[in-house]
Amino acid sequence: MRFFRRKRPVPDGVFIKCDGCGQMVYRKSVAERLHVCPECSFHFRIGAWERVELHTDEDTFNEIDGDLTSCDPLSFTAEKPYADQIRSDREKTELNEAIVCGTCTIEGREVVFAAMDFSFRGGSMGCVVGEKIARAAELATEKGIPLVTVAASGGARMQEGALSLMQMAKTCAALYRLHEKGLPYVSIMTHPTTGGVTASWASMGDVVIAEPKALIGFAGRRVIEETIKQKLPPDFQTAEFLLAHGFVDLIVPRSEIKSTVVQILGYLTRPPERASVRN
């Protein structure tokens, strides 16, 4: 008589489905690869503080404007009031808004660094996100140091109406002043970067980097196809498509972003002045 061991159920959360290849992959293996799929190299979304940990020098990040929070200028209500949605996201993410900004060093080079978090309102840009980006650019201009941003966004935040759309112009104006001072701006686009963020500050970098296979665009595929009455290519709005058409400058795997940013800043800034040595 043969005896068979009873199969033990797999605990929830051990495996995760990859949005790139559709395979069920071991969550721990994904985490060890910086949240990159071991099967197809799809880059999973990660949070703002994880970006800080990955792309900046350890224990050098000093947050700025962390206390800024969204108001409800339109008293907007859909399935539930906008104020309640914001409160829920704060509790869920432990963030005050969809972006974290601060000063830090990257391989010893001082920069202003800003990273979005898609888990807060889909990384949408409302008044606070726009204000924090503008302030980050103004601080970089004032201090005479580079600006580095990481975008992950669903676009402008409709619950704040025209005030949200106004942030596109405000952030671009602040970045233009940074450009006038000859200071470098490196923009990193991750999956997904869409809508008003793509159409404003995320596309204004002196060098624009994208993570592999990231979705980057303005309007959705279906909206564009219905407007132009044409079928779009299968890889439309991917980082690879945009690189081929000159919209982004580099596609860089997550593990190499920090070293690549350092190299770019080395090209775009003067080397540190050496102290004179007396004979």
C-alpha cells in the first residue's frame, strides 16, 4: 500500500503575479532582485522611501516640506468624499502626500531628491505634489546643486480640478529658473508615468532616464486610437518605444540607476575644486 503525504496549503503572499509576464513568482526572490521579476525583468512598483534607500547615500536624506497636506478646494465627492480618500491613503501609506522630497548626497555629491509614491492616490499630482516639486527645484536653484526626481504617476488629480492642472505650469516655471542657472536636472520615469506629470516636469530633465518596460505616456491607448482612427503598435508607450523615438535618453535597470545618475552628474557639473597645495 502506498501512502501519500497530504499537500500543505501555500500561505498567502508567498507568491506574486508578475504584471509583465503573468507568471507567479516567489515574492522573496523578487524582493532580493530589488523588486524585479526573475522571469522577465519586469520592474515592480516600489514606494518613495524605497527609492530614497536605493538611489541615495545611506543616512544622508533630510526630508523637506513633509508636513504639507492636501485640502479639499472643491468639496469633491464621488463614491466617498475626497477628504475621506486622502485620510484613508495617509493611514494606508503612512505618507502625507504622493511625493517625498529632501536633500541628500548620491555617491558624495549633494543633490535635491524627490520621489513619487504610486500607492498614494495613484501618484496623482494635486496642489501639494506640484508645490513640493516647485519648492524642490527652487531649493536646488538657491543652493546651486542638481535636482533628481523619480516619477510614478497616473496624472493630474481630478478631485482638485483646475488647481491641479495649474501645477503643470508652476513646476515647469520653477525648473526653467533652475535651467537658467545652469544647474542639472535628471528625471527618472518609472512604471507608470502618465498624464500631466509626463506632460510637465517629468519630461523636462536635461537627461531623462526610464526603467525597462515602464509605461510612459499622456492619454491612454484607447483614447488615442479613437481620436486618430488608427491602430497603435503593440509596444506603444513603453520605455523601449520612447527611446527609439527620442523621447527618453536612457533605459537603465533599477540596480544601475544610482551609478548612472552619478556618472551623468559628473558630465553635467564641474568637478570639485581641489585645495591649493603650497610648496
